[in-house]
Amino acid sequence: MFELIKARLGHGYQAIPDPLKAKINEAFPGLPRILSPDREIFSNAAEICPCKAIEGLSIDLGKCNFCGECQRLYPDTFRFDPDFRMASQTREGLIVRWQEDKLSSSVPVVKPDPALAKLFGRSLALRNVSAGGCNACELELGACSNVNFDMGRYGVDVVASPRHSDALIITGPITENMAIALKETWEAIPEPKLLILCGACAISGGVFAESSALDRSFLVDHPVSLYIPGCPAHPLSIIHAICSLLGRVK
Ligand code: SF4
Ligand code: SF4
């Protein structure tokens, strides 16, 4: 018995004190910054980008898989900061652009939604549909509820049944084989409900975007409340995005 207590005390306090302000490992390739608007370099980088995320003087975070190749080849033009705050309420908001007037690149933001905060600010149950992804986004979503990240402290939990949930969070590029399951899960969630896309695959198809095995028609007539980039999305990105939407980030 005493050995068990000793072992437990030895574990110490493992939860990150405040995931919304946490410092992330310096090596983490998060929010990209455009350091200079060199069109020739952008054009060369677009050629080598495996996700077609570079276009004009912009990087589409909804497509990028954060491979770091553009930064490795052109460090004076691209820099990926260890910043996990990359989500947006709009698809357009995920496009990081060079802003000539500000001599810097734009930054995605999630603004608190007072109506959603009133409904779900104290409790939000998420149901995940893994729609053909590689399982890494699902693992990171699962990690949000572990002892380190402890998303439950904000009243946000992943639940097993769509009937007990308030939001559908999709991971994976949405394959034909998952299209019906996705639709039925959405229909089983009671109103009011939110739709969240987590990871490059869910947002744009990611590296599978051109596959003929996808059926992304579900997204045509279902409005999305939150886009969370990453490949996979980091637990801190997921927690920060949801808490920002629900007005939990000061
Ligand atoms: S880090 Fe993103 S933008 Fe750069 S090459 Fe890789 S996928 Fe493309
Ligand atoms: S976005 Fe990346 S990590 Fe997530 S399911 Fe797709 S390939 Fe896997």
C-alpha cells in the first residue's frame, strides 16, 4: 500500500497547468510566417509542395501537412513558428497571406461566439467520426482528454454516442465508405449542434485530395463552425481553438 502511495506521489502533478498558455517544443512546426514576398521563390516552393498549399504569396493551412520542406529550402522566405494557435472559423481565414501594407503575413484567429458560448460554454460533448484518415489526428484528439492536456477541465469531452454529443468533429479526408456513416452520425446528433473539421485531410482532403475514393459532398450543405489545421492537429491547437470559440480564452 505504502509503495503504491509512494509511486503515486512520485508521479507528481502531470497536467499542463494551463494548456491555453502552454509553451510548445521549439522544434514544433506550427503557424507559418512569410518573411519576404519573393514571387520566384514562392513559385519554386509551389512546385515542391506535396499538398499544393502554396499559391501566389500565400500558404493554405487547410492543405499544408507541415512537412517543412519549403522552410528547409527557402529559410529566408518561410518560417514555421512553434505556435499552435492556427485555427479559424472560416476556410478563408486559414490562408496565411503576405500583407504588403503591414510587411508581414496574416494570422488566423478564432473569435469568441457569444451565442455558442451561452449554449456550450460550460459543457461541450464531441463525437468524432474518423472518415478515412491515417489515425494520427484521431490519436491527437484522444490525447486532448489524457492527464497531460486534460481538456475535460474546460467542460469539453469526447463521447461515444452521437445522441449524447453537441458537436461532430471530423478527422480524415471523408472516403466514400465513410460518407453514409458520417451523414447518419450527424443526423443522430440533437440540435443545436456544431460541425468541426480537424486536420488537413478533413479540411481539404490533405494529401488524399485528388483521390477518387473520396466523397466530400457532406460538406457542401453543412456549415462548418471551426477549422483546425495540422497533420496531425496538435492537442493544444484543438483545445485552444474550441476554447477560443466558446469564449474561454482571455
Ligand atoms: S510545409 Fe506546408 S507549405 Fe511548406 S512544402 Fe510542406 S506542405 Fe507545402
Ligand atoms: S491530416 Fe495528416 S495526420 Fe490527420 S488524418 Fe490526414 S494524413 Fe493523418
